[in-house]
Amino acid sequence: MSKRLKPYIAILGAAVVLVTAGWALAECPIEPTSQNFLGAGRVTCPCFAGGEEAGAVFPVPAEHFPIEVLRLGVGWGSAFGGNPQQFEQALHIYNGQLPDPGVPVYTVVGPQLTDGVINEFNLEIADDIFINSAPVAATLEFQYSNAGITYAPSVVSDGNGCTPGMNLVKADGLGWVDACHLGITGDWVFHLVYRQVNCVSGVDDREYTVTTVPAKAQLHDCYPNPFNPQTLISFDMPAAGNARLEIYSLAGKRVATLVNGEVGAGRNEEVWYGKDDEGRPVPSGVYFYKLETREFRESKRMVLLK
């Protein structure tokens, strides 16, 4: 199982307009973020070759399992900062730990990382990711070698002492190794957001659905991006009205029209399958999707890979 996605950032500016109730089990609340590191990442490690991995085992209490994984955070930085965003090979989630966490139970292909921040990836929008028992770990697999390049971005640690058994490295020629044994001076800046699957919430068994209307129109980043063979495009409408959602080539030629007419208030979603209006597959490359309403116009970039 694999996905490709970018860090997800949500900005809420909405008013609650409807609350409904149905008889179902209440969803478990999100647990406090699970992490080993303390404070901000201070020490970058440009010390990896392509295909190697670095990551963390998370201190999730055994009694919380089974859990649903919601988000994964990865600290990414460089000694001097200012590097452009960079795609790496993959994020992996494991149901294991040292000396060998086994094979990944879930993989995110091509995560895009920003220098100088903790990049948080929303896995809840991709799939339901359930892990039945402790331990749980996650790693970043490198696509590009940064070993010995002092200005290159890489994973970072907090520099506050390395916790044995909780920091993973998969190194060429060595296999899985405790990062502390390699001289890493702190815990990798990785965090996990999750919720229990089975919990006692202290509320009745009614499930409440809250419907919100956004304060203004908004075009969201498509998911996944880059993509193959399809991507989900979503946009918000503050009220029902006419909208036009179109796909354009890098040369500015209209390729496809996904929406042309009245849509409802709230979140709207459309899937583009990499085809033109005649149903013919289009070549790989850079495309733009443009949303236009009476009071709003915005376009965003996406990449089709074949």
C-alpha cells in the first residue's frame, strides 16, 4: 500500500450551520502527539546516501492499541537554511522496532519537504491506517545522497541526548542500526498523531455530524501531487453558485473541464484521471487546474507522471 502526498496545512474560517445526530459509536479523540525529541531540531545530519532511512520508534502506550495513524511529522533542515523544497523517496510506517522493524505496513511515495520546519503529512486523507499492537515506528527514505554536503538539508535531531533503541537508521552495508551507536547526539525530530480505535469516551453512543460552511472560496492543493494515474481536486464554496474548474497545459491550452455549472456550498471534490475532454490520455508533464467563480479565481500547479 502506498501513496504520494505533500504536507497538509488546513486553515479554518467557517461558521457552524448544522448539527445532526445519529445512533452510532462515538469516534475516539485524538491522543497527545507521540514523540521522543525535546524542543526544536538543532542538529542536522547530512550523512545519508540514497536509499538509506532514518526514523523513530514512538512511545505509544501499549494499552492504546489498536490505533489509527492520522499524521506524521518529519523535522527537515540544513546548516544554513534556505534550500528549495525537495522530494525524497518515501515515508515508511512499521509495526516493529530494532533490531529489525520488518517490512513497512504503509508507505507514502515522494514526500515533499521544506527546509527549516517540521513537515507534517496528513495520512488521514489518504487511507485508514490501523496498527494493532506496539511498537510502531516511522522512517524517511532518502532519494538523494547528502553525505558530506555541509549545506544540504536532511533529517535533524534535538541534540539533547540520544535515547537508545528509539532512533533508527537503515545504512548501506550495515542494515538496521541504532542511531545512538553511530554517534547521533540527539533524538530524531519525528512525531506521530493518532487516535485509539477502541476507547471509552465517557459520552453516549450518538454520533454528531457538524456541517460547516467556509467563510470564503478556496482552492486546495490536489492530492496526490505528483500523481499517476489520478488526482483529487477539492475546493470550498461559501454559498451555492456557479463554478468552473478547468485543466490547462503548461502552454496555456485548455485540456479538460471538470466543473461548469452550479455547485453546492461547502467542500466540493472532483477527480482528474489525466485525460482530455474526449477521454484521451494526456502526456506526462506540468499542468494547472483553475477554479473560477463570480468572485474568485485561482490556479494551482500539478505534475502528471507516467
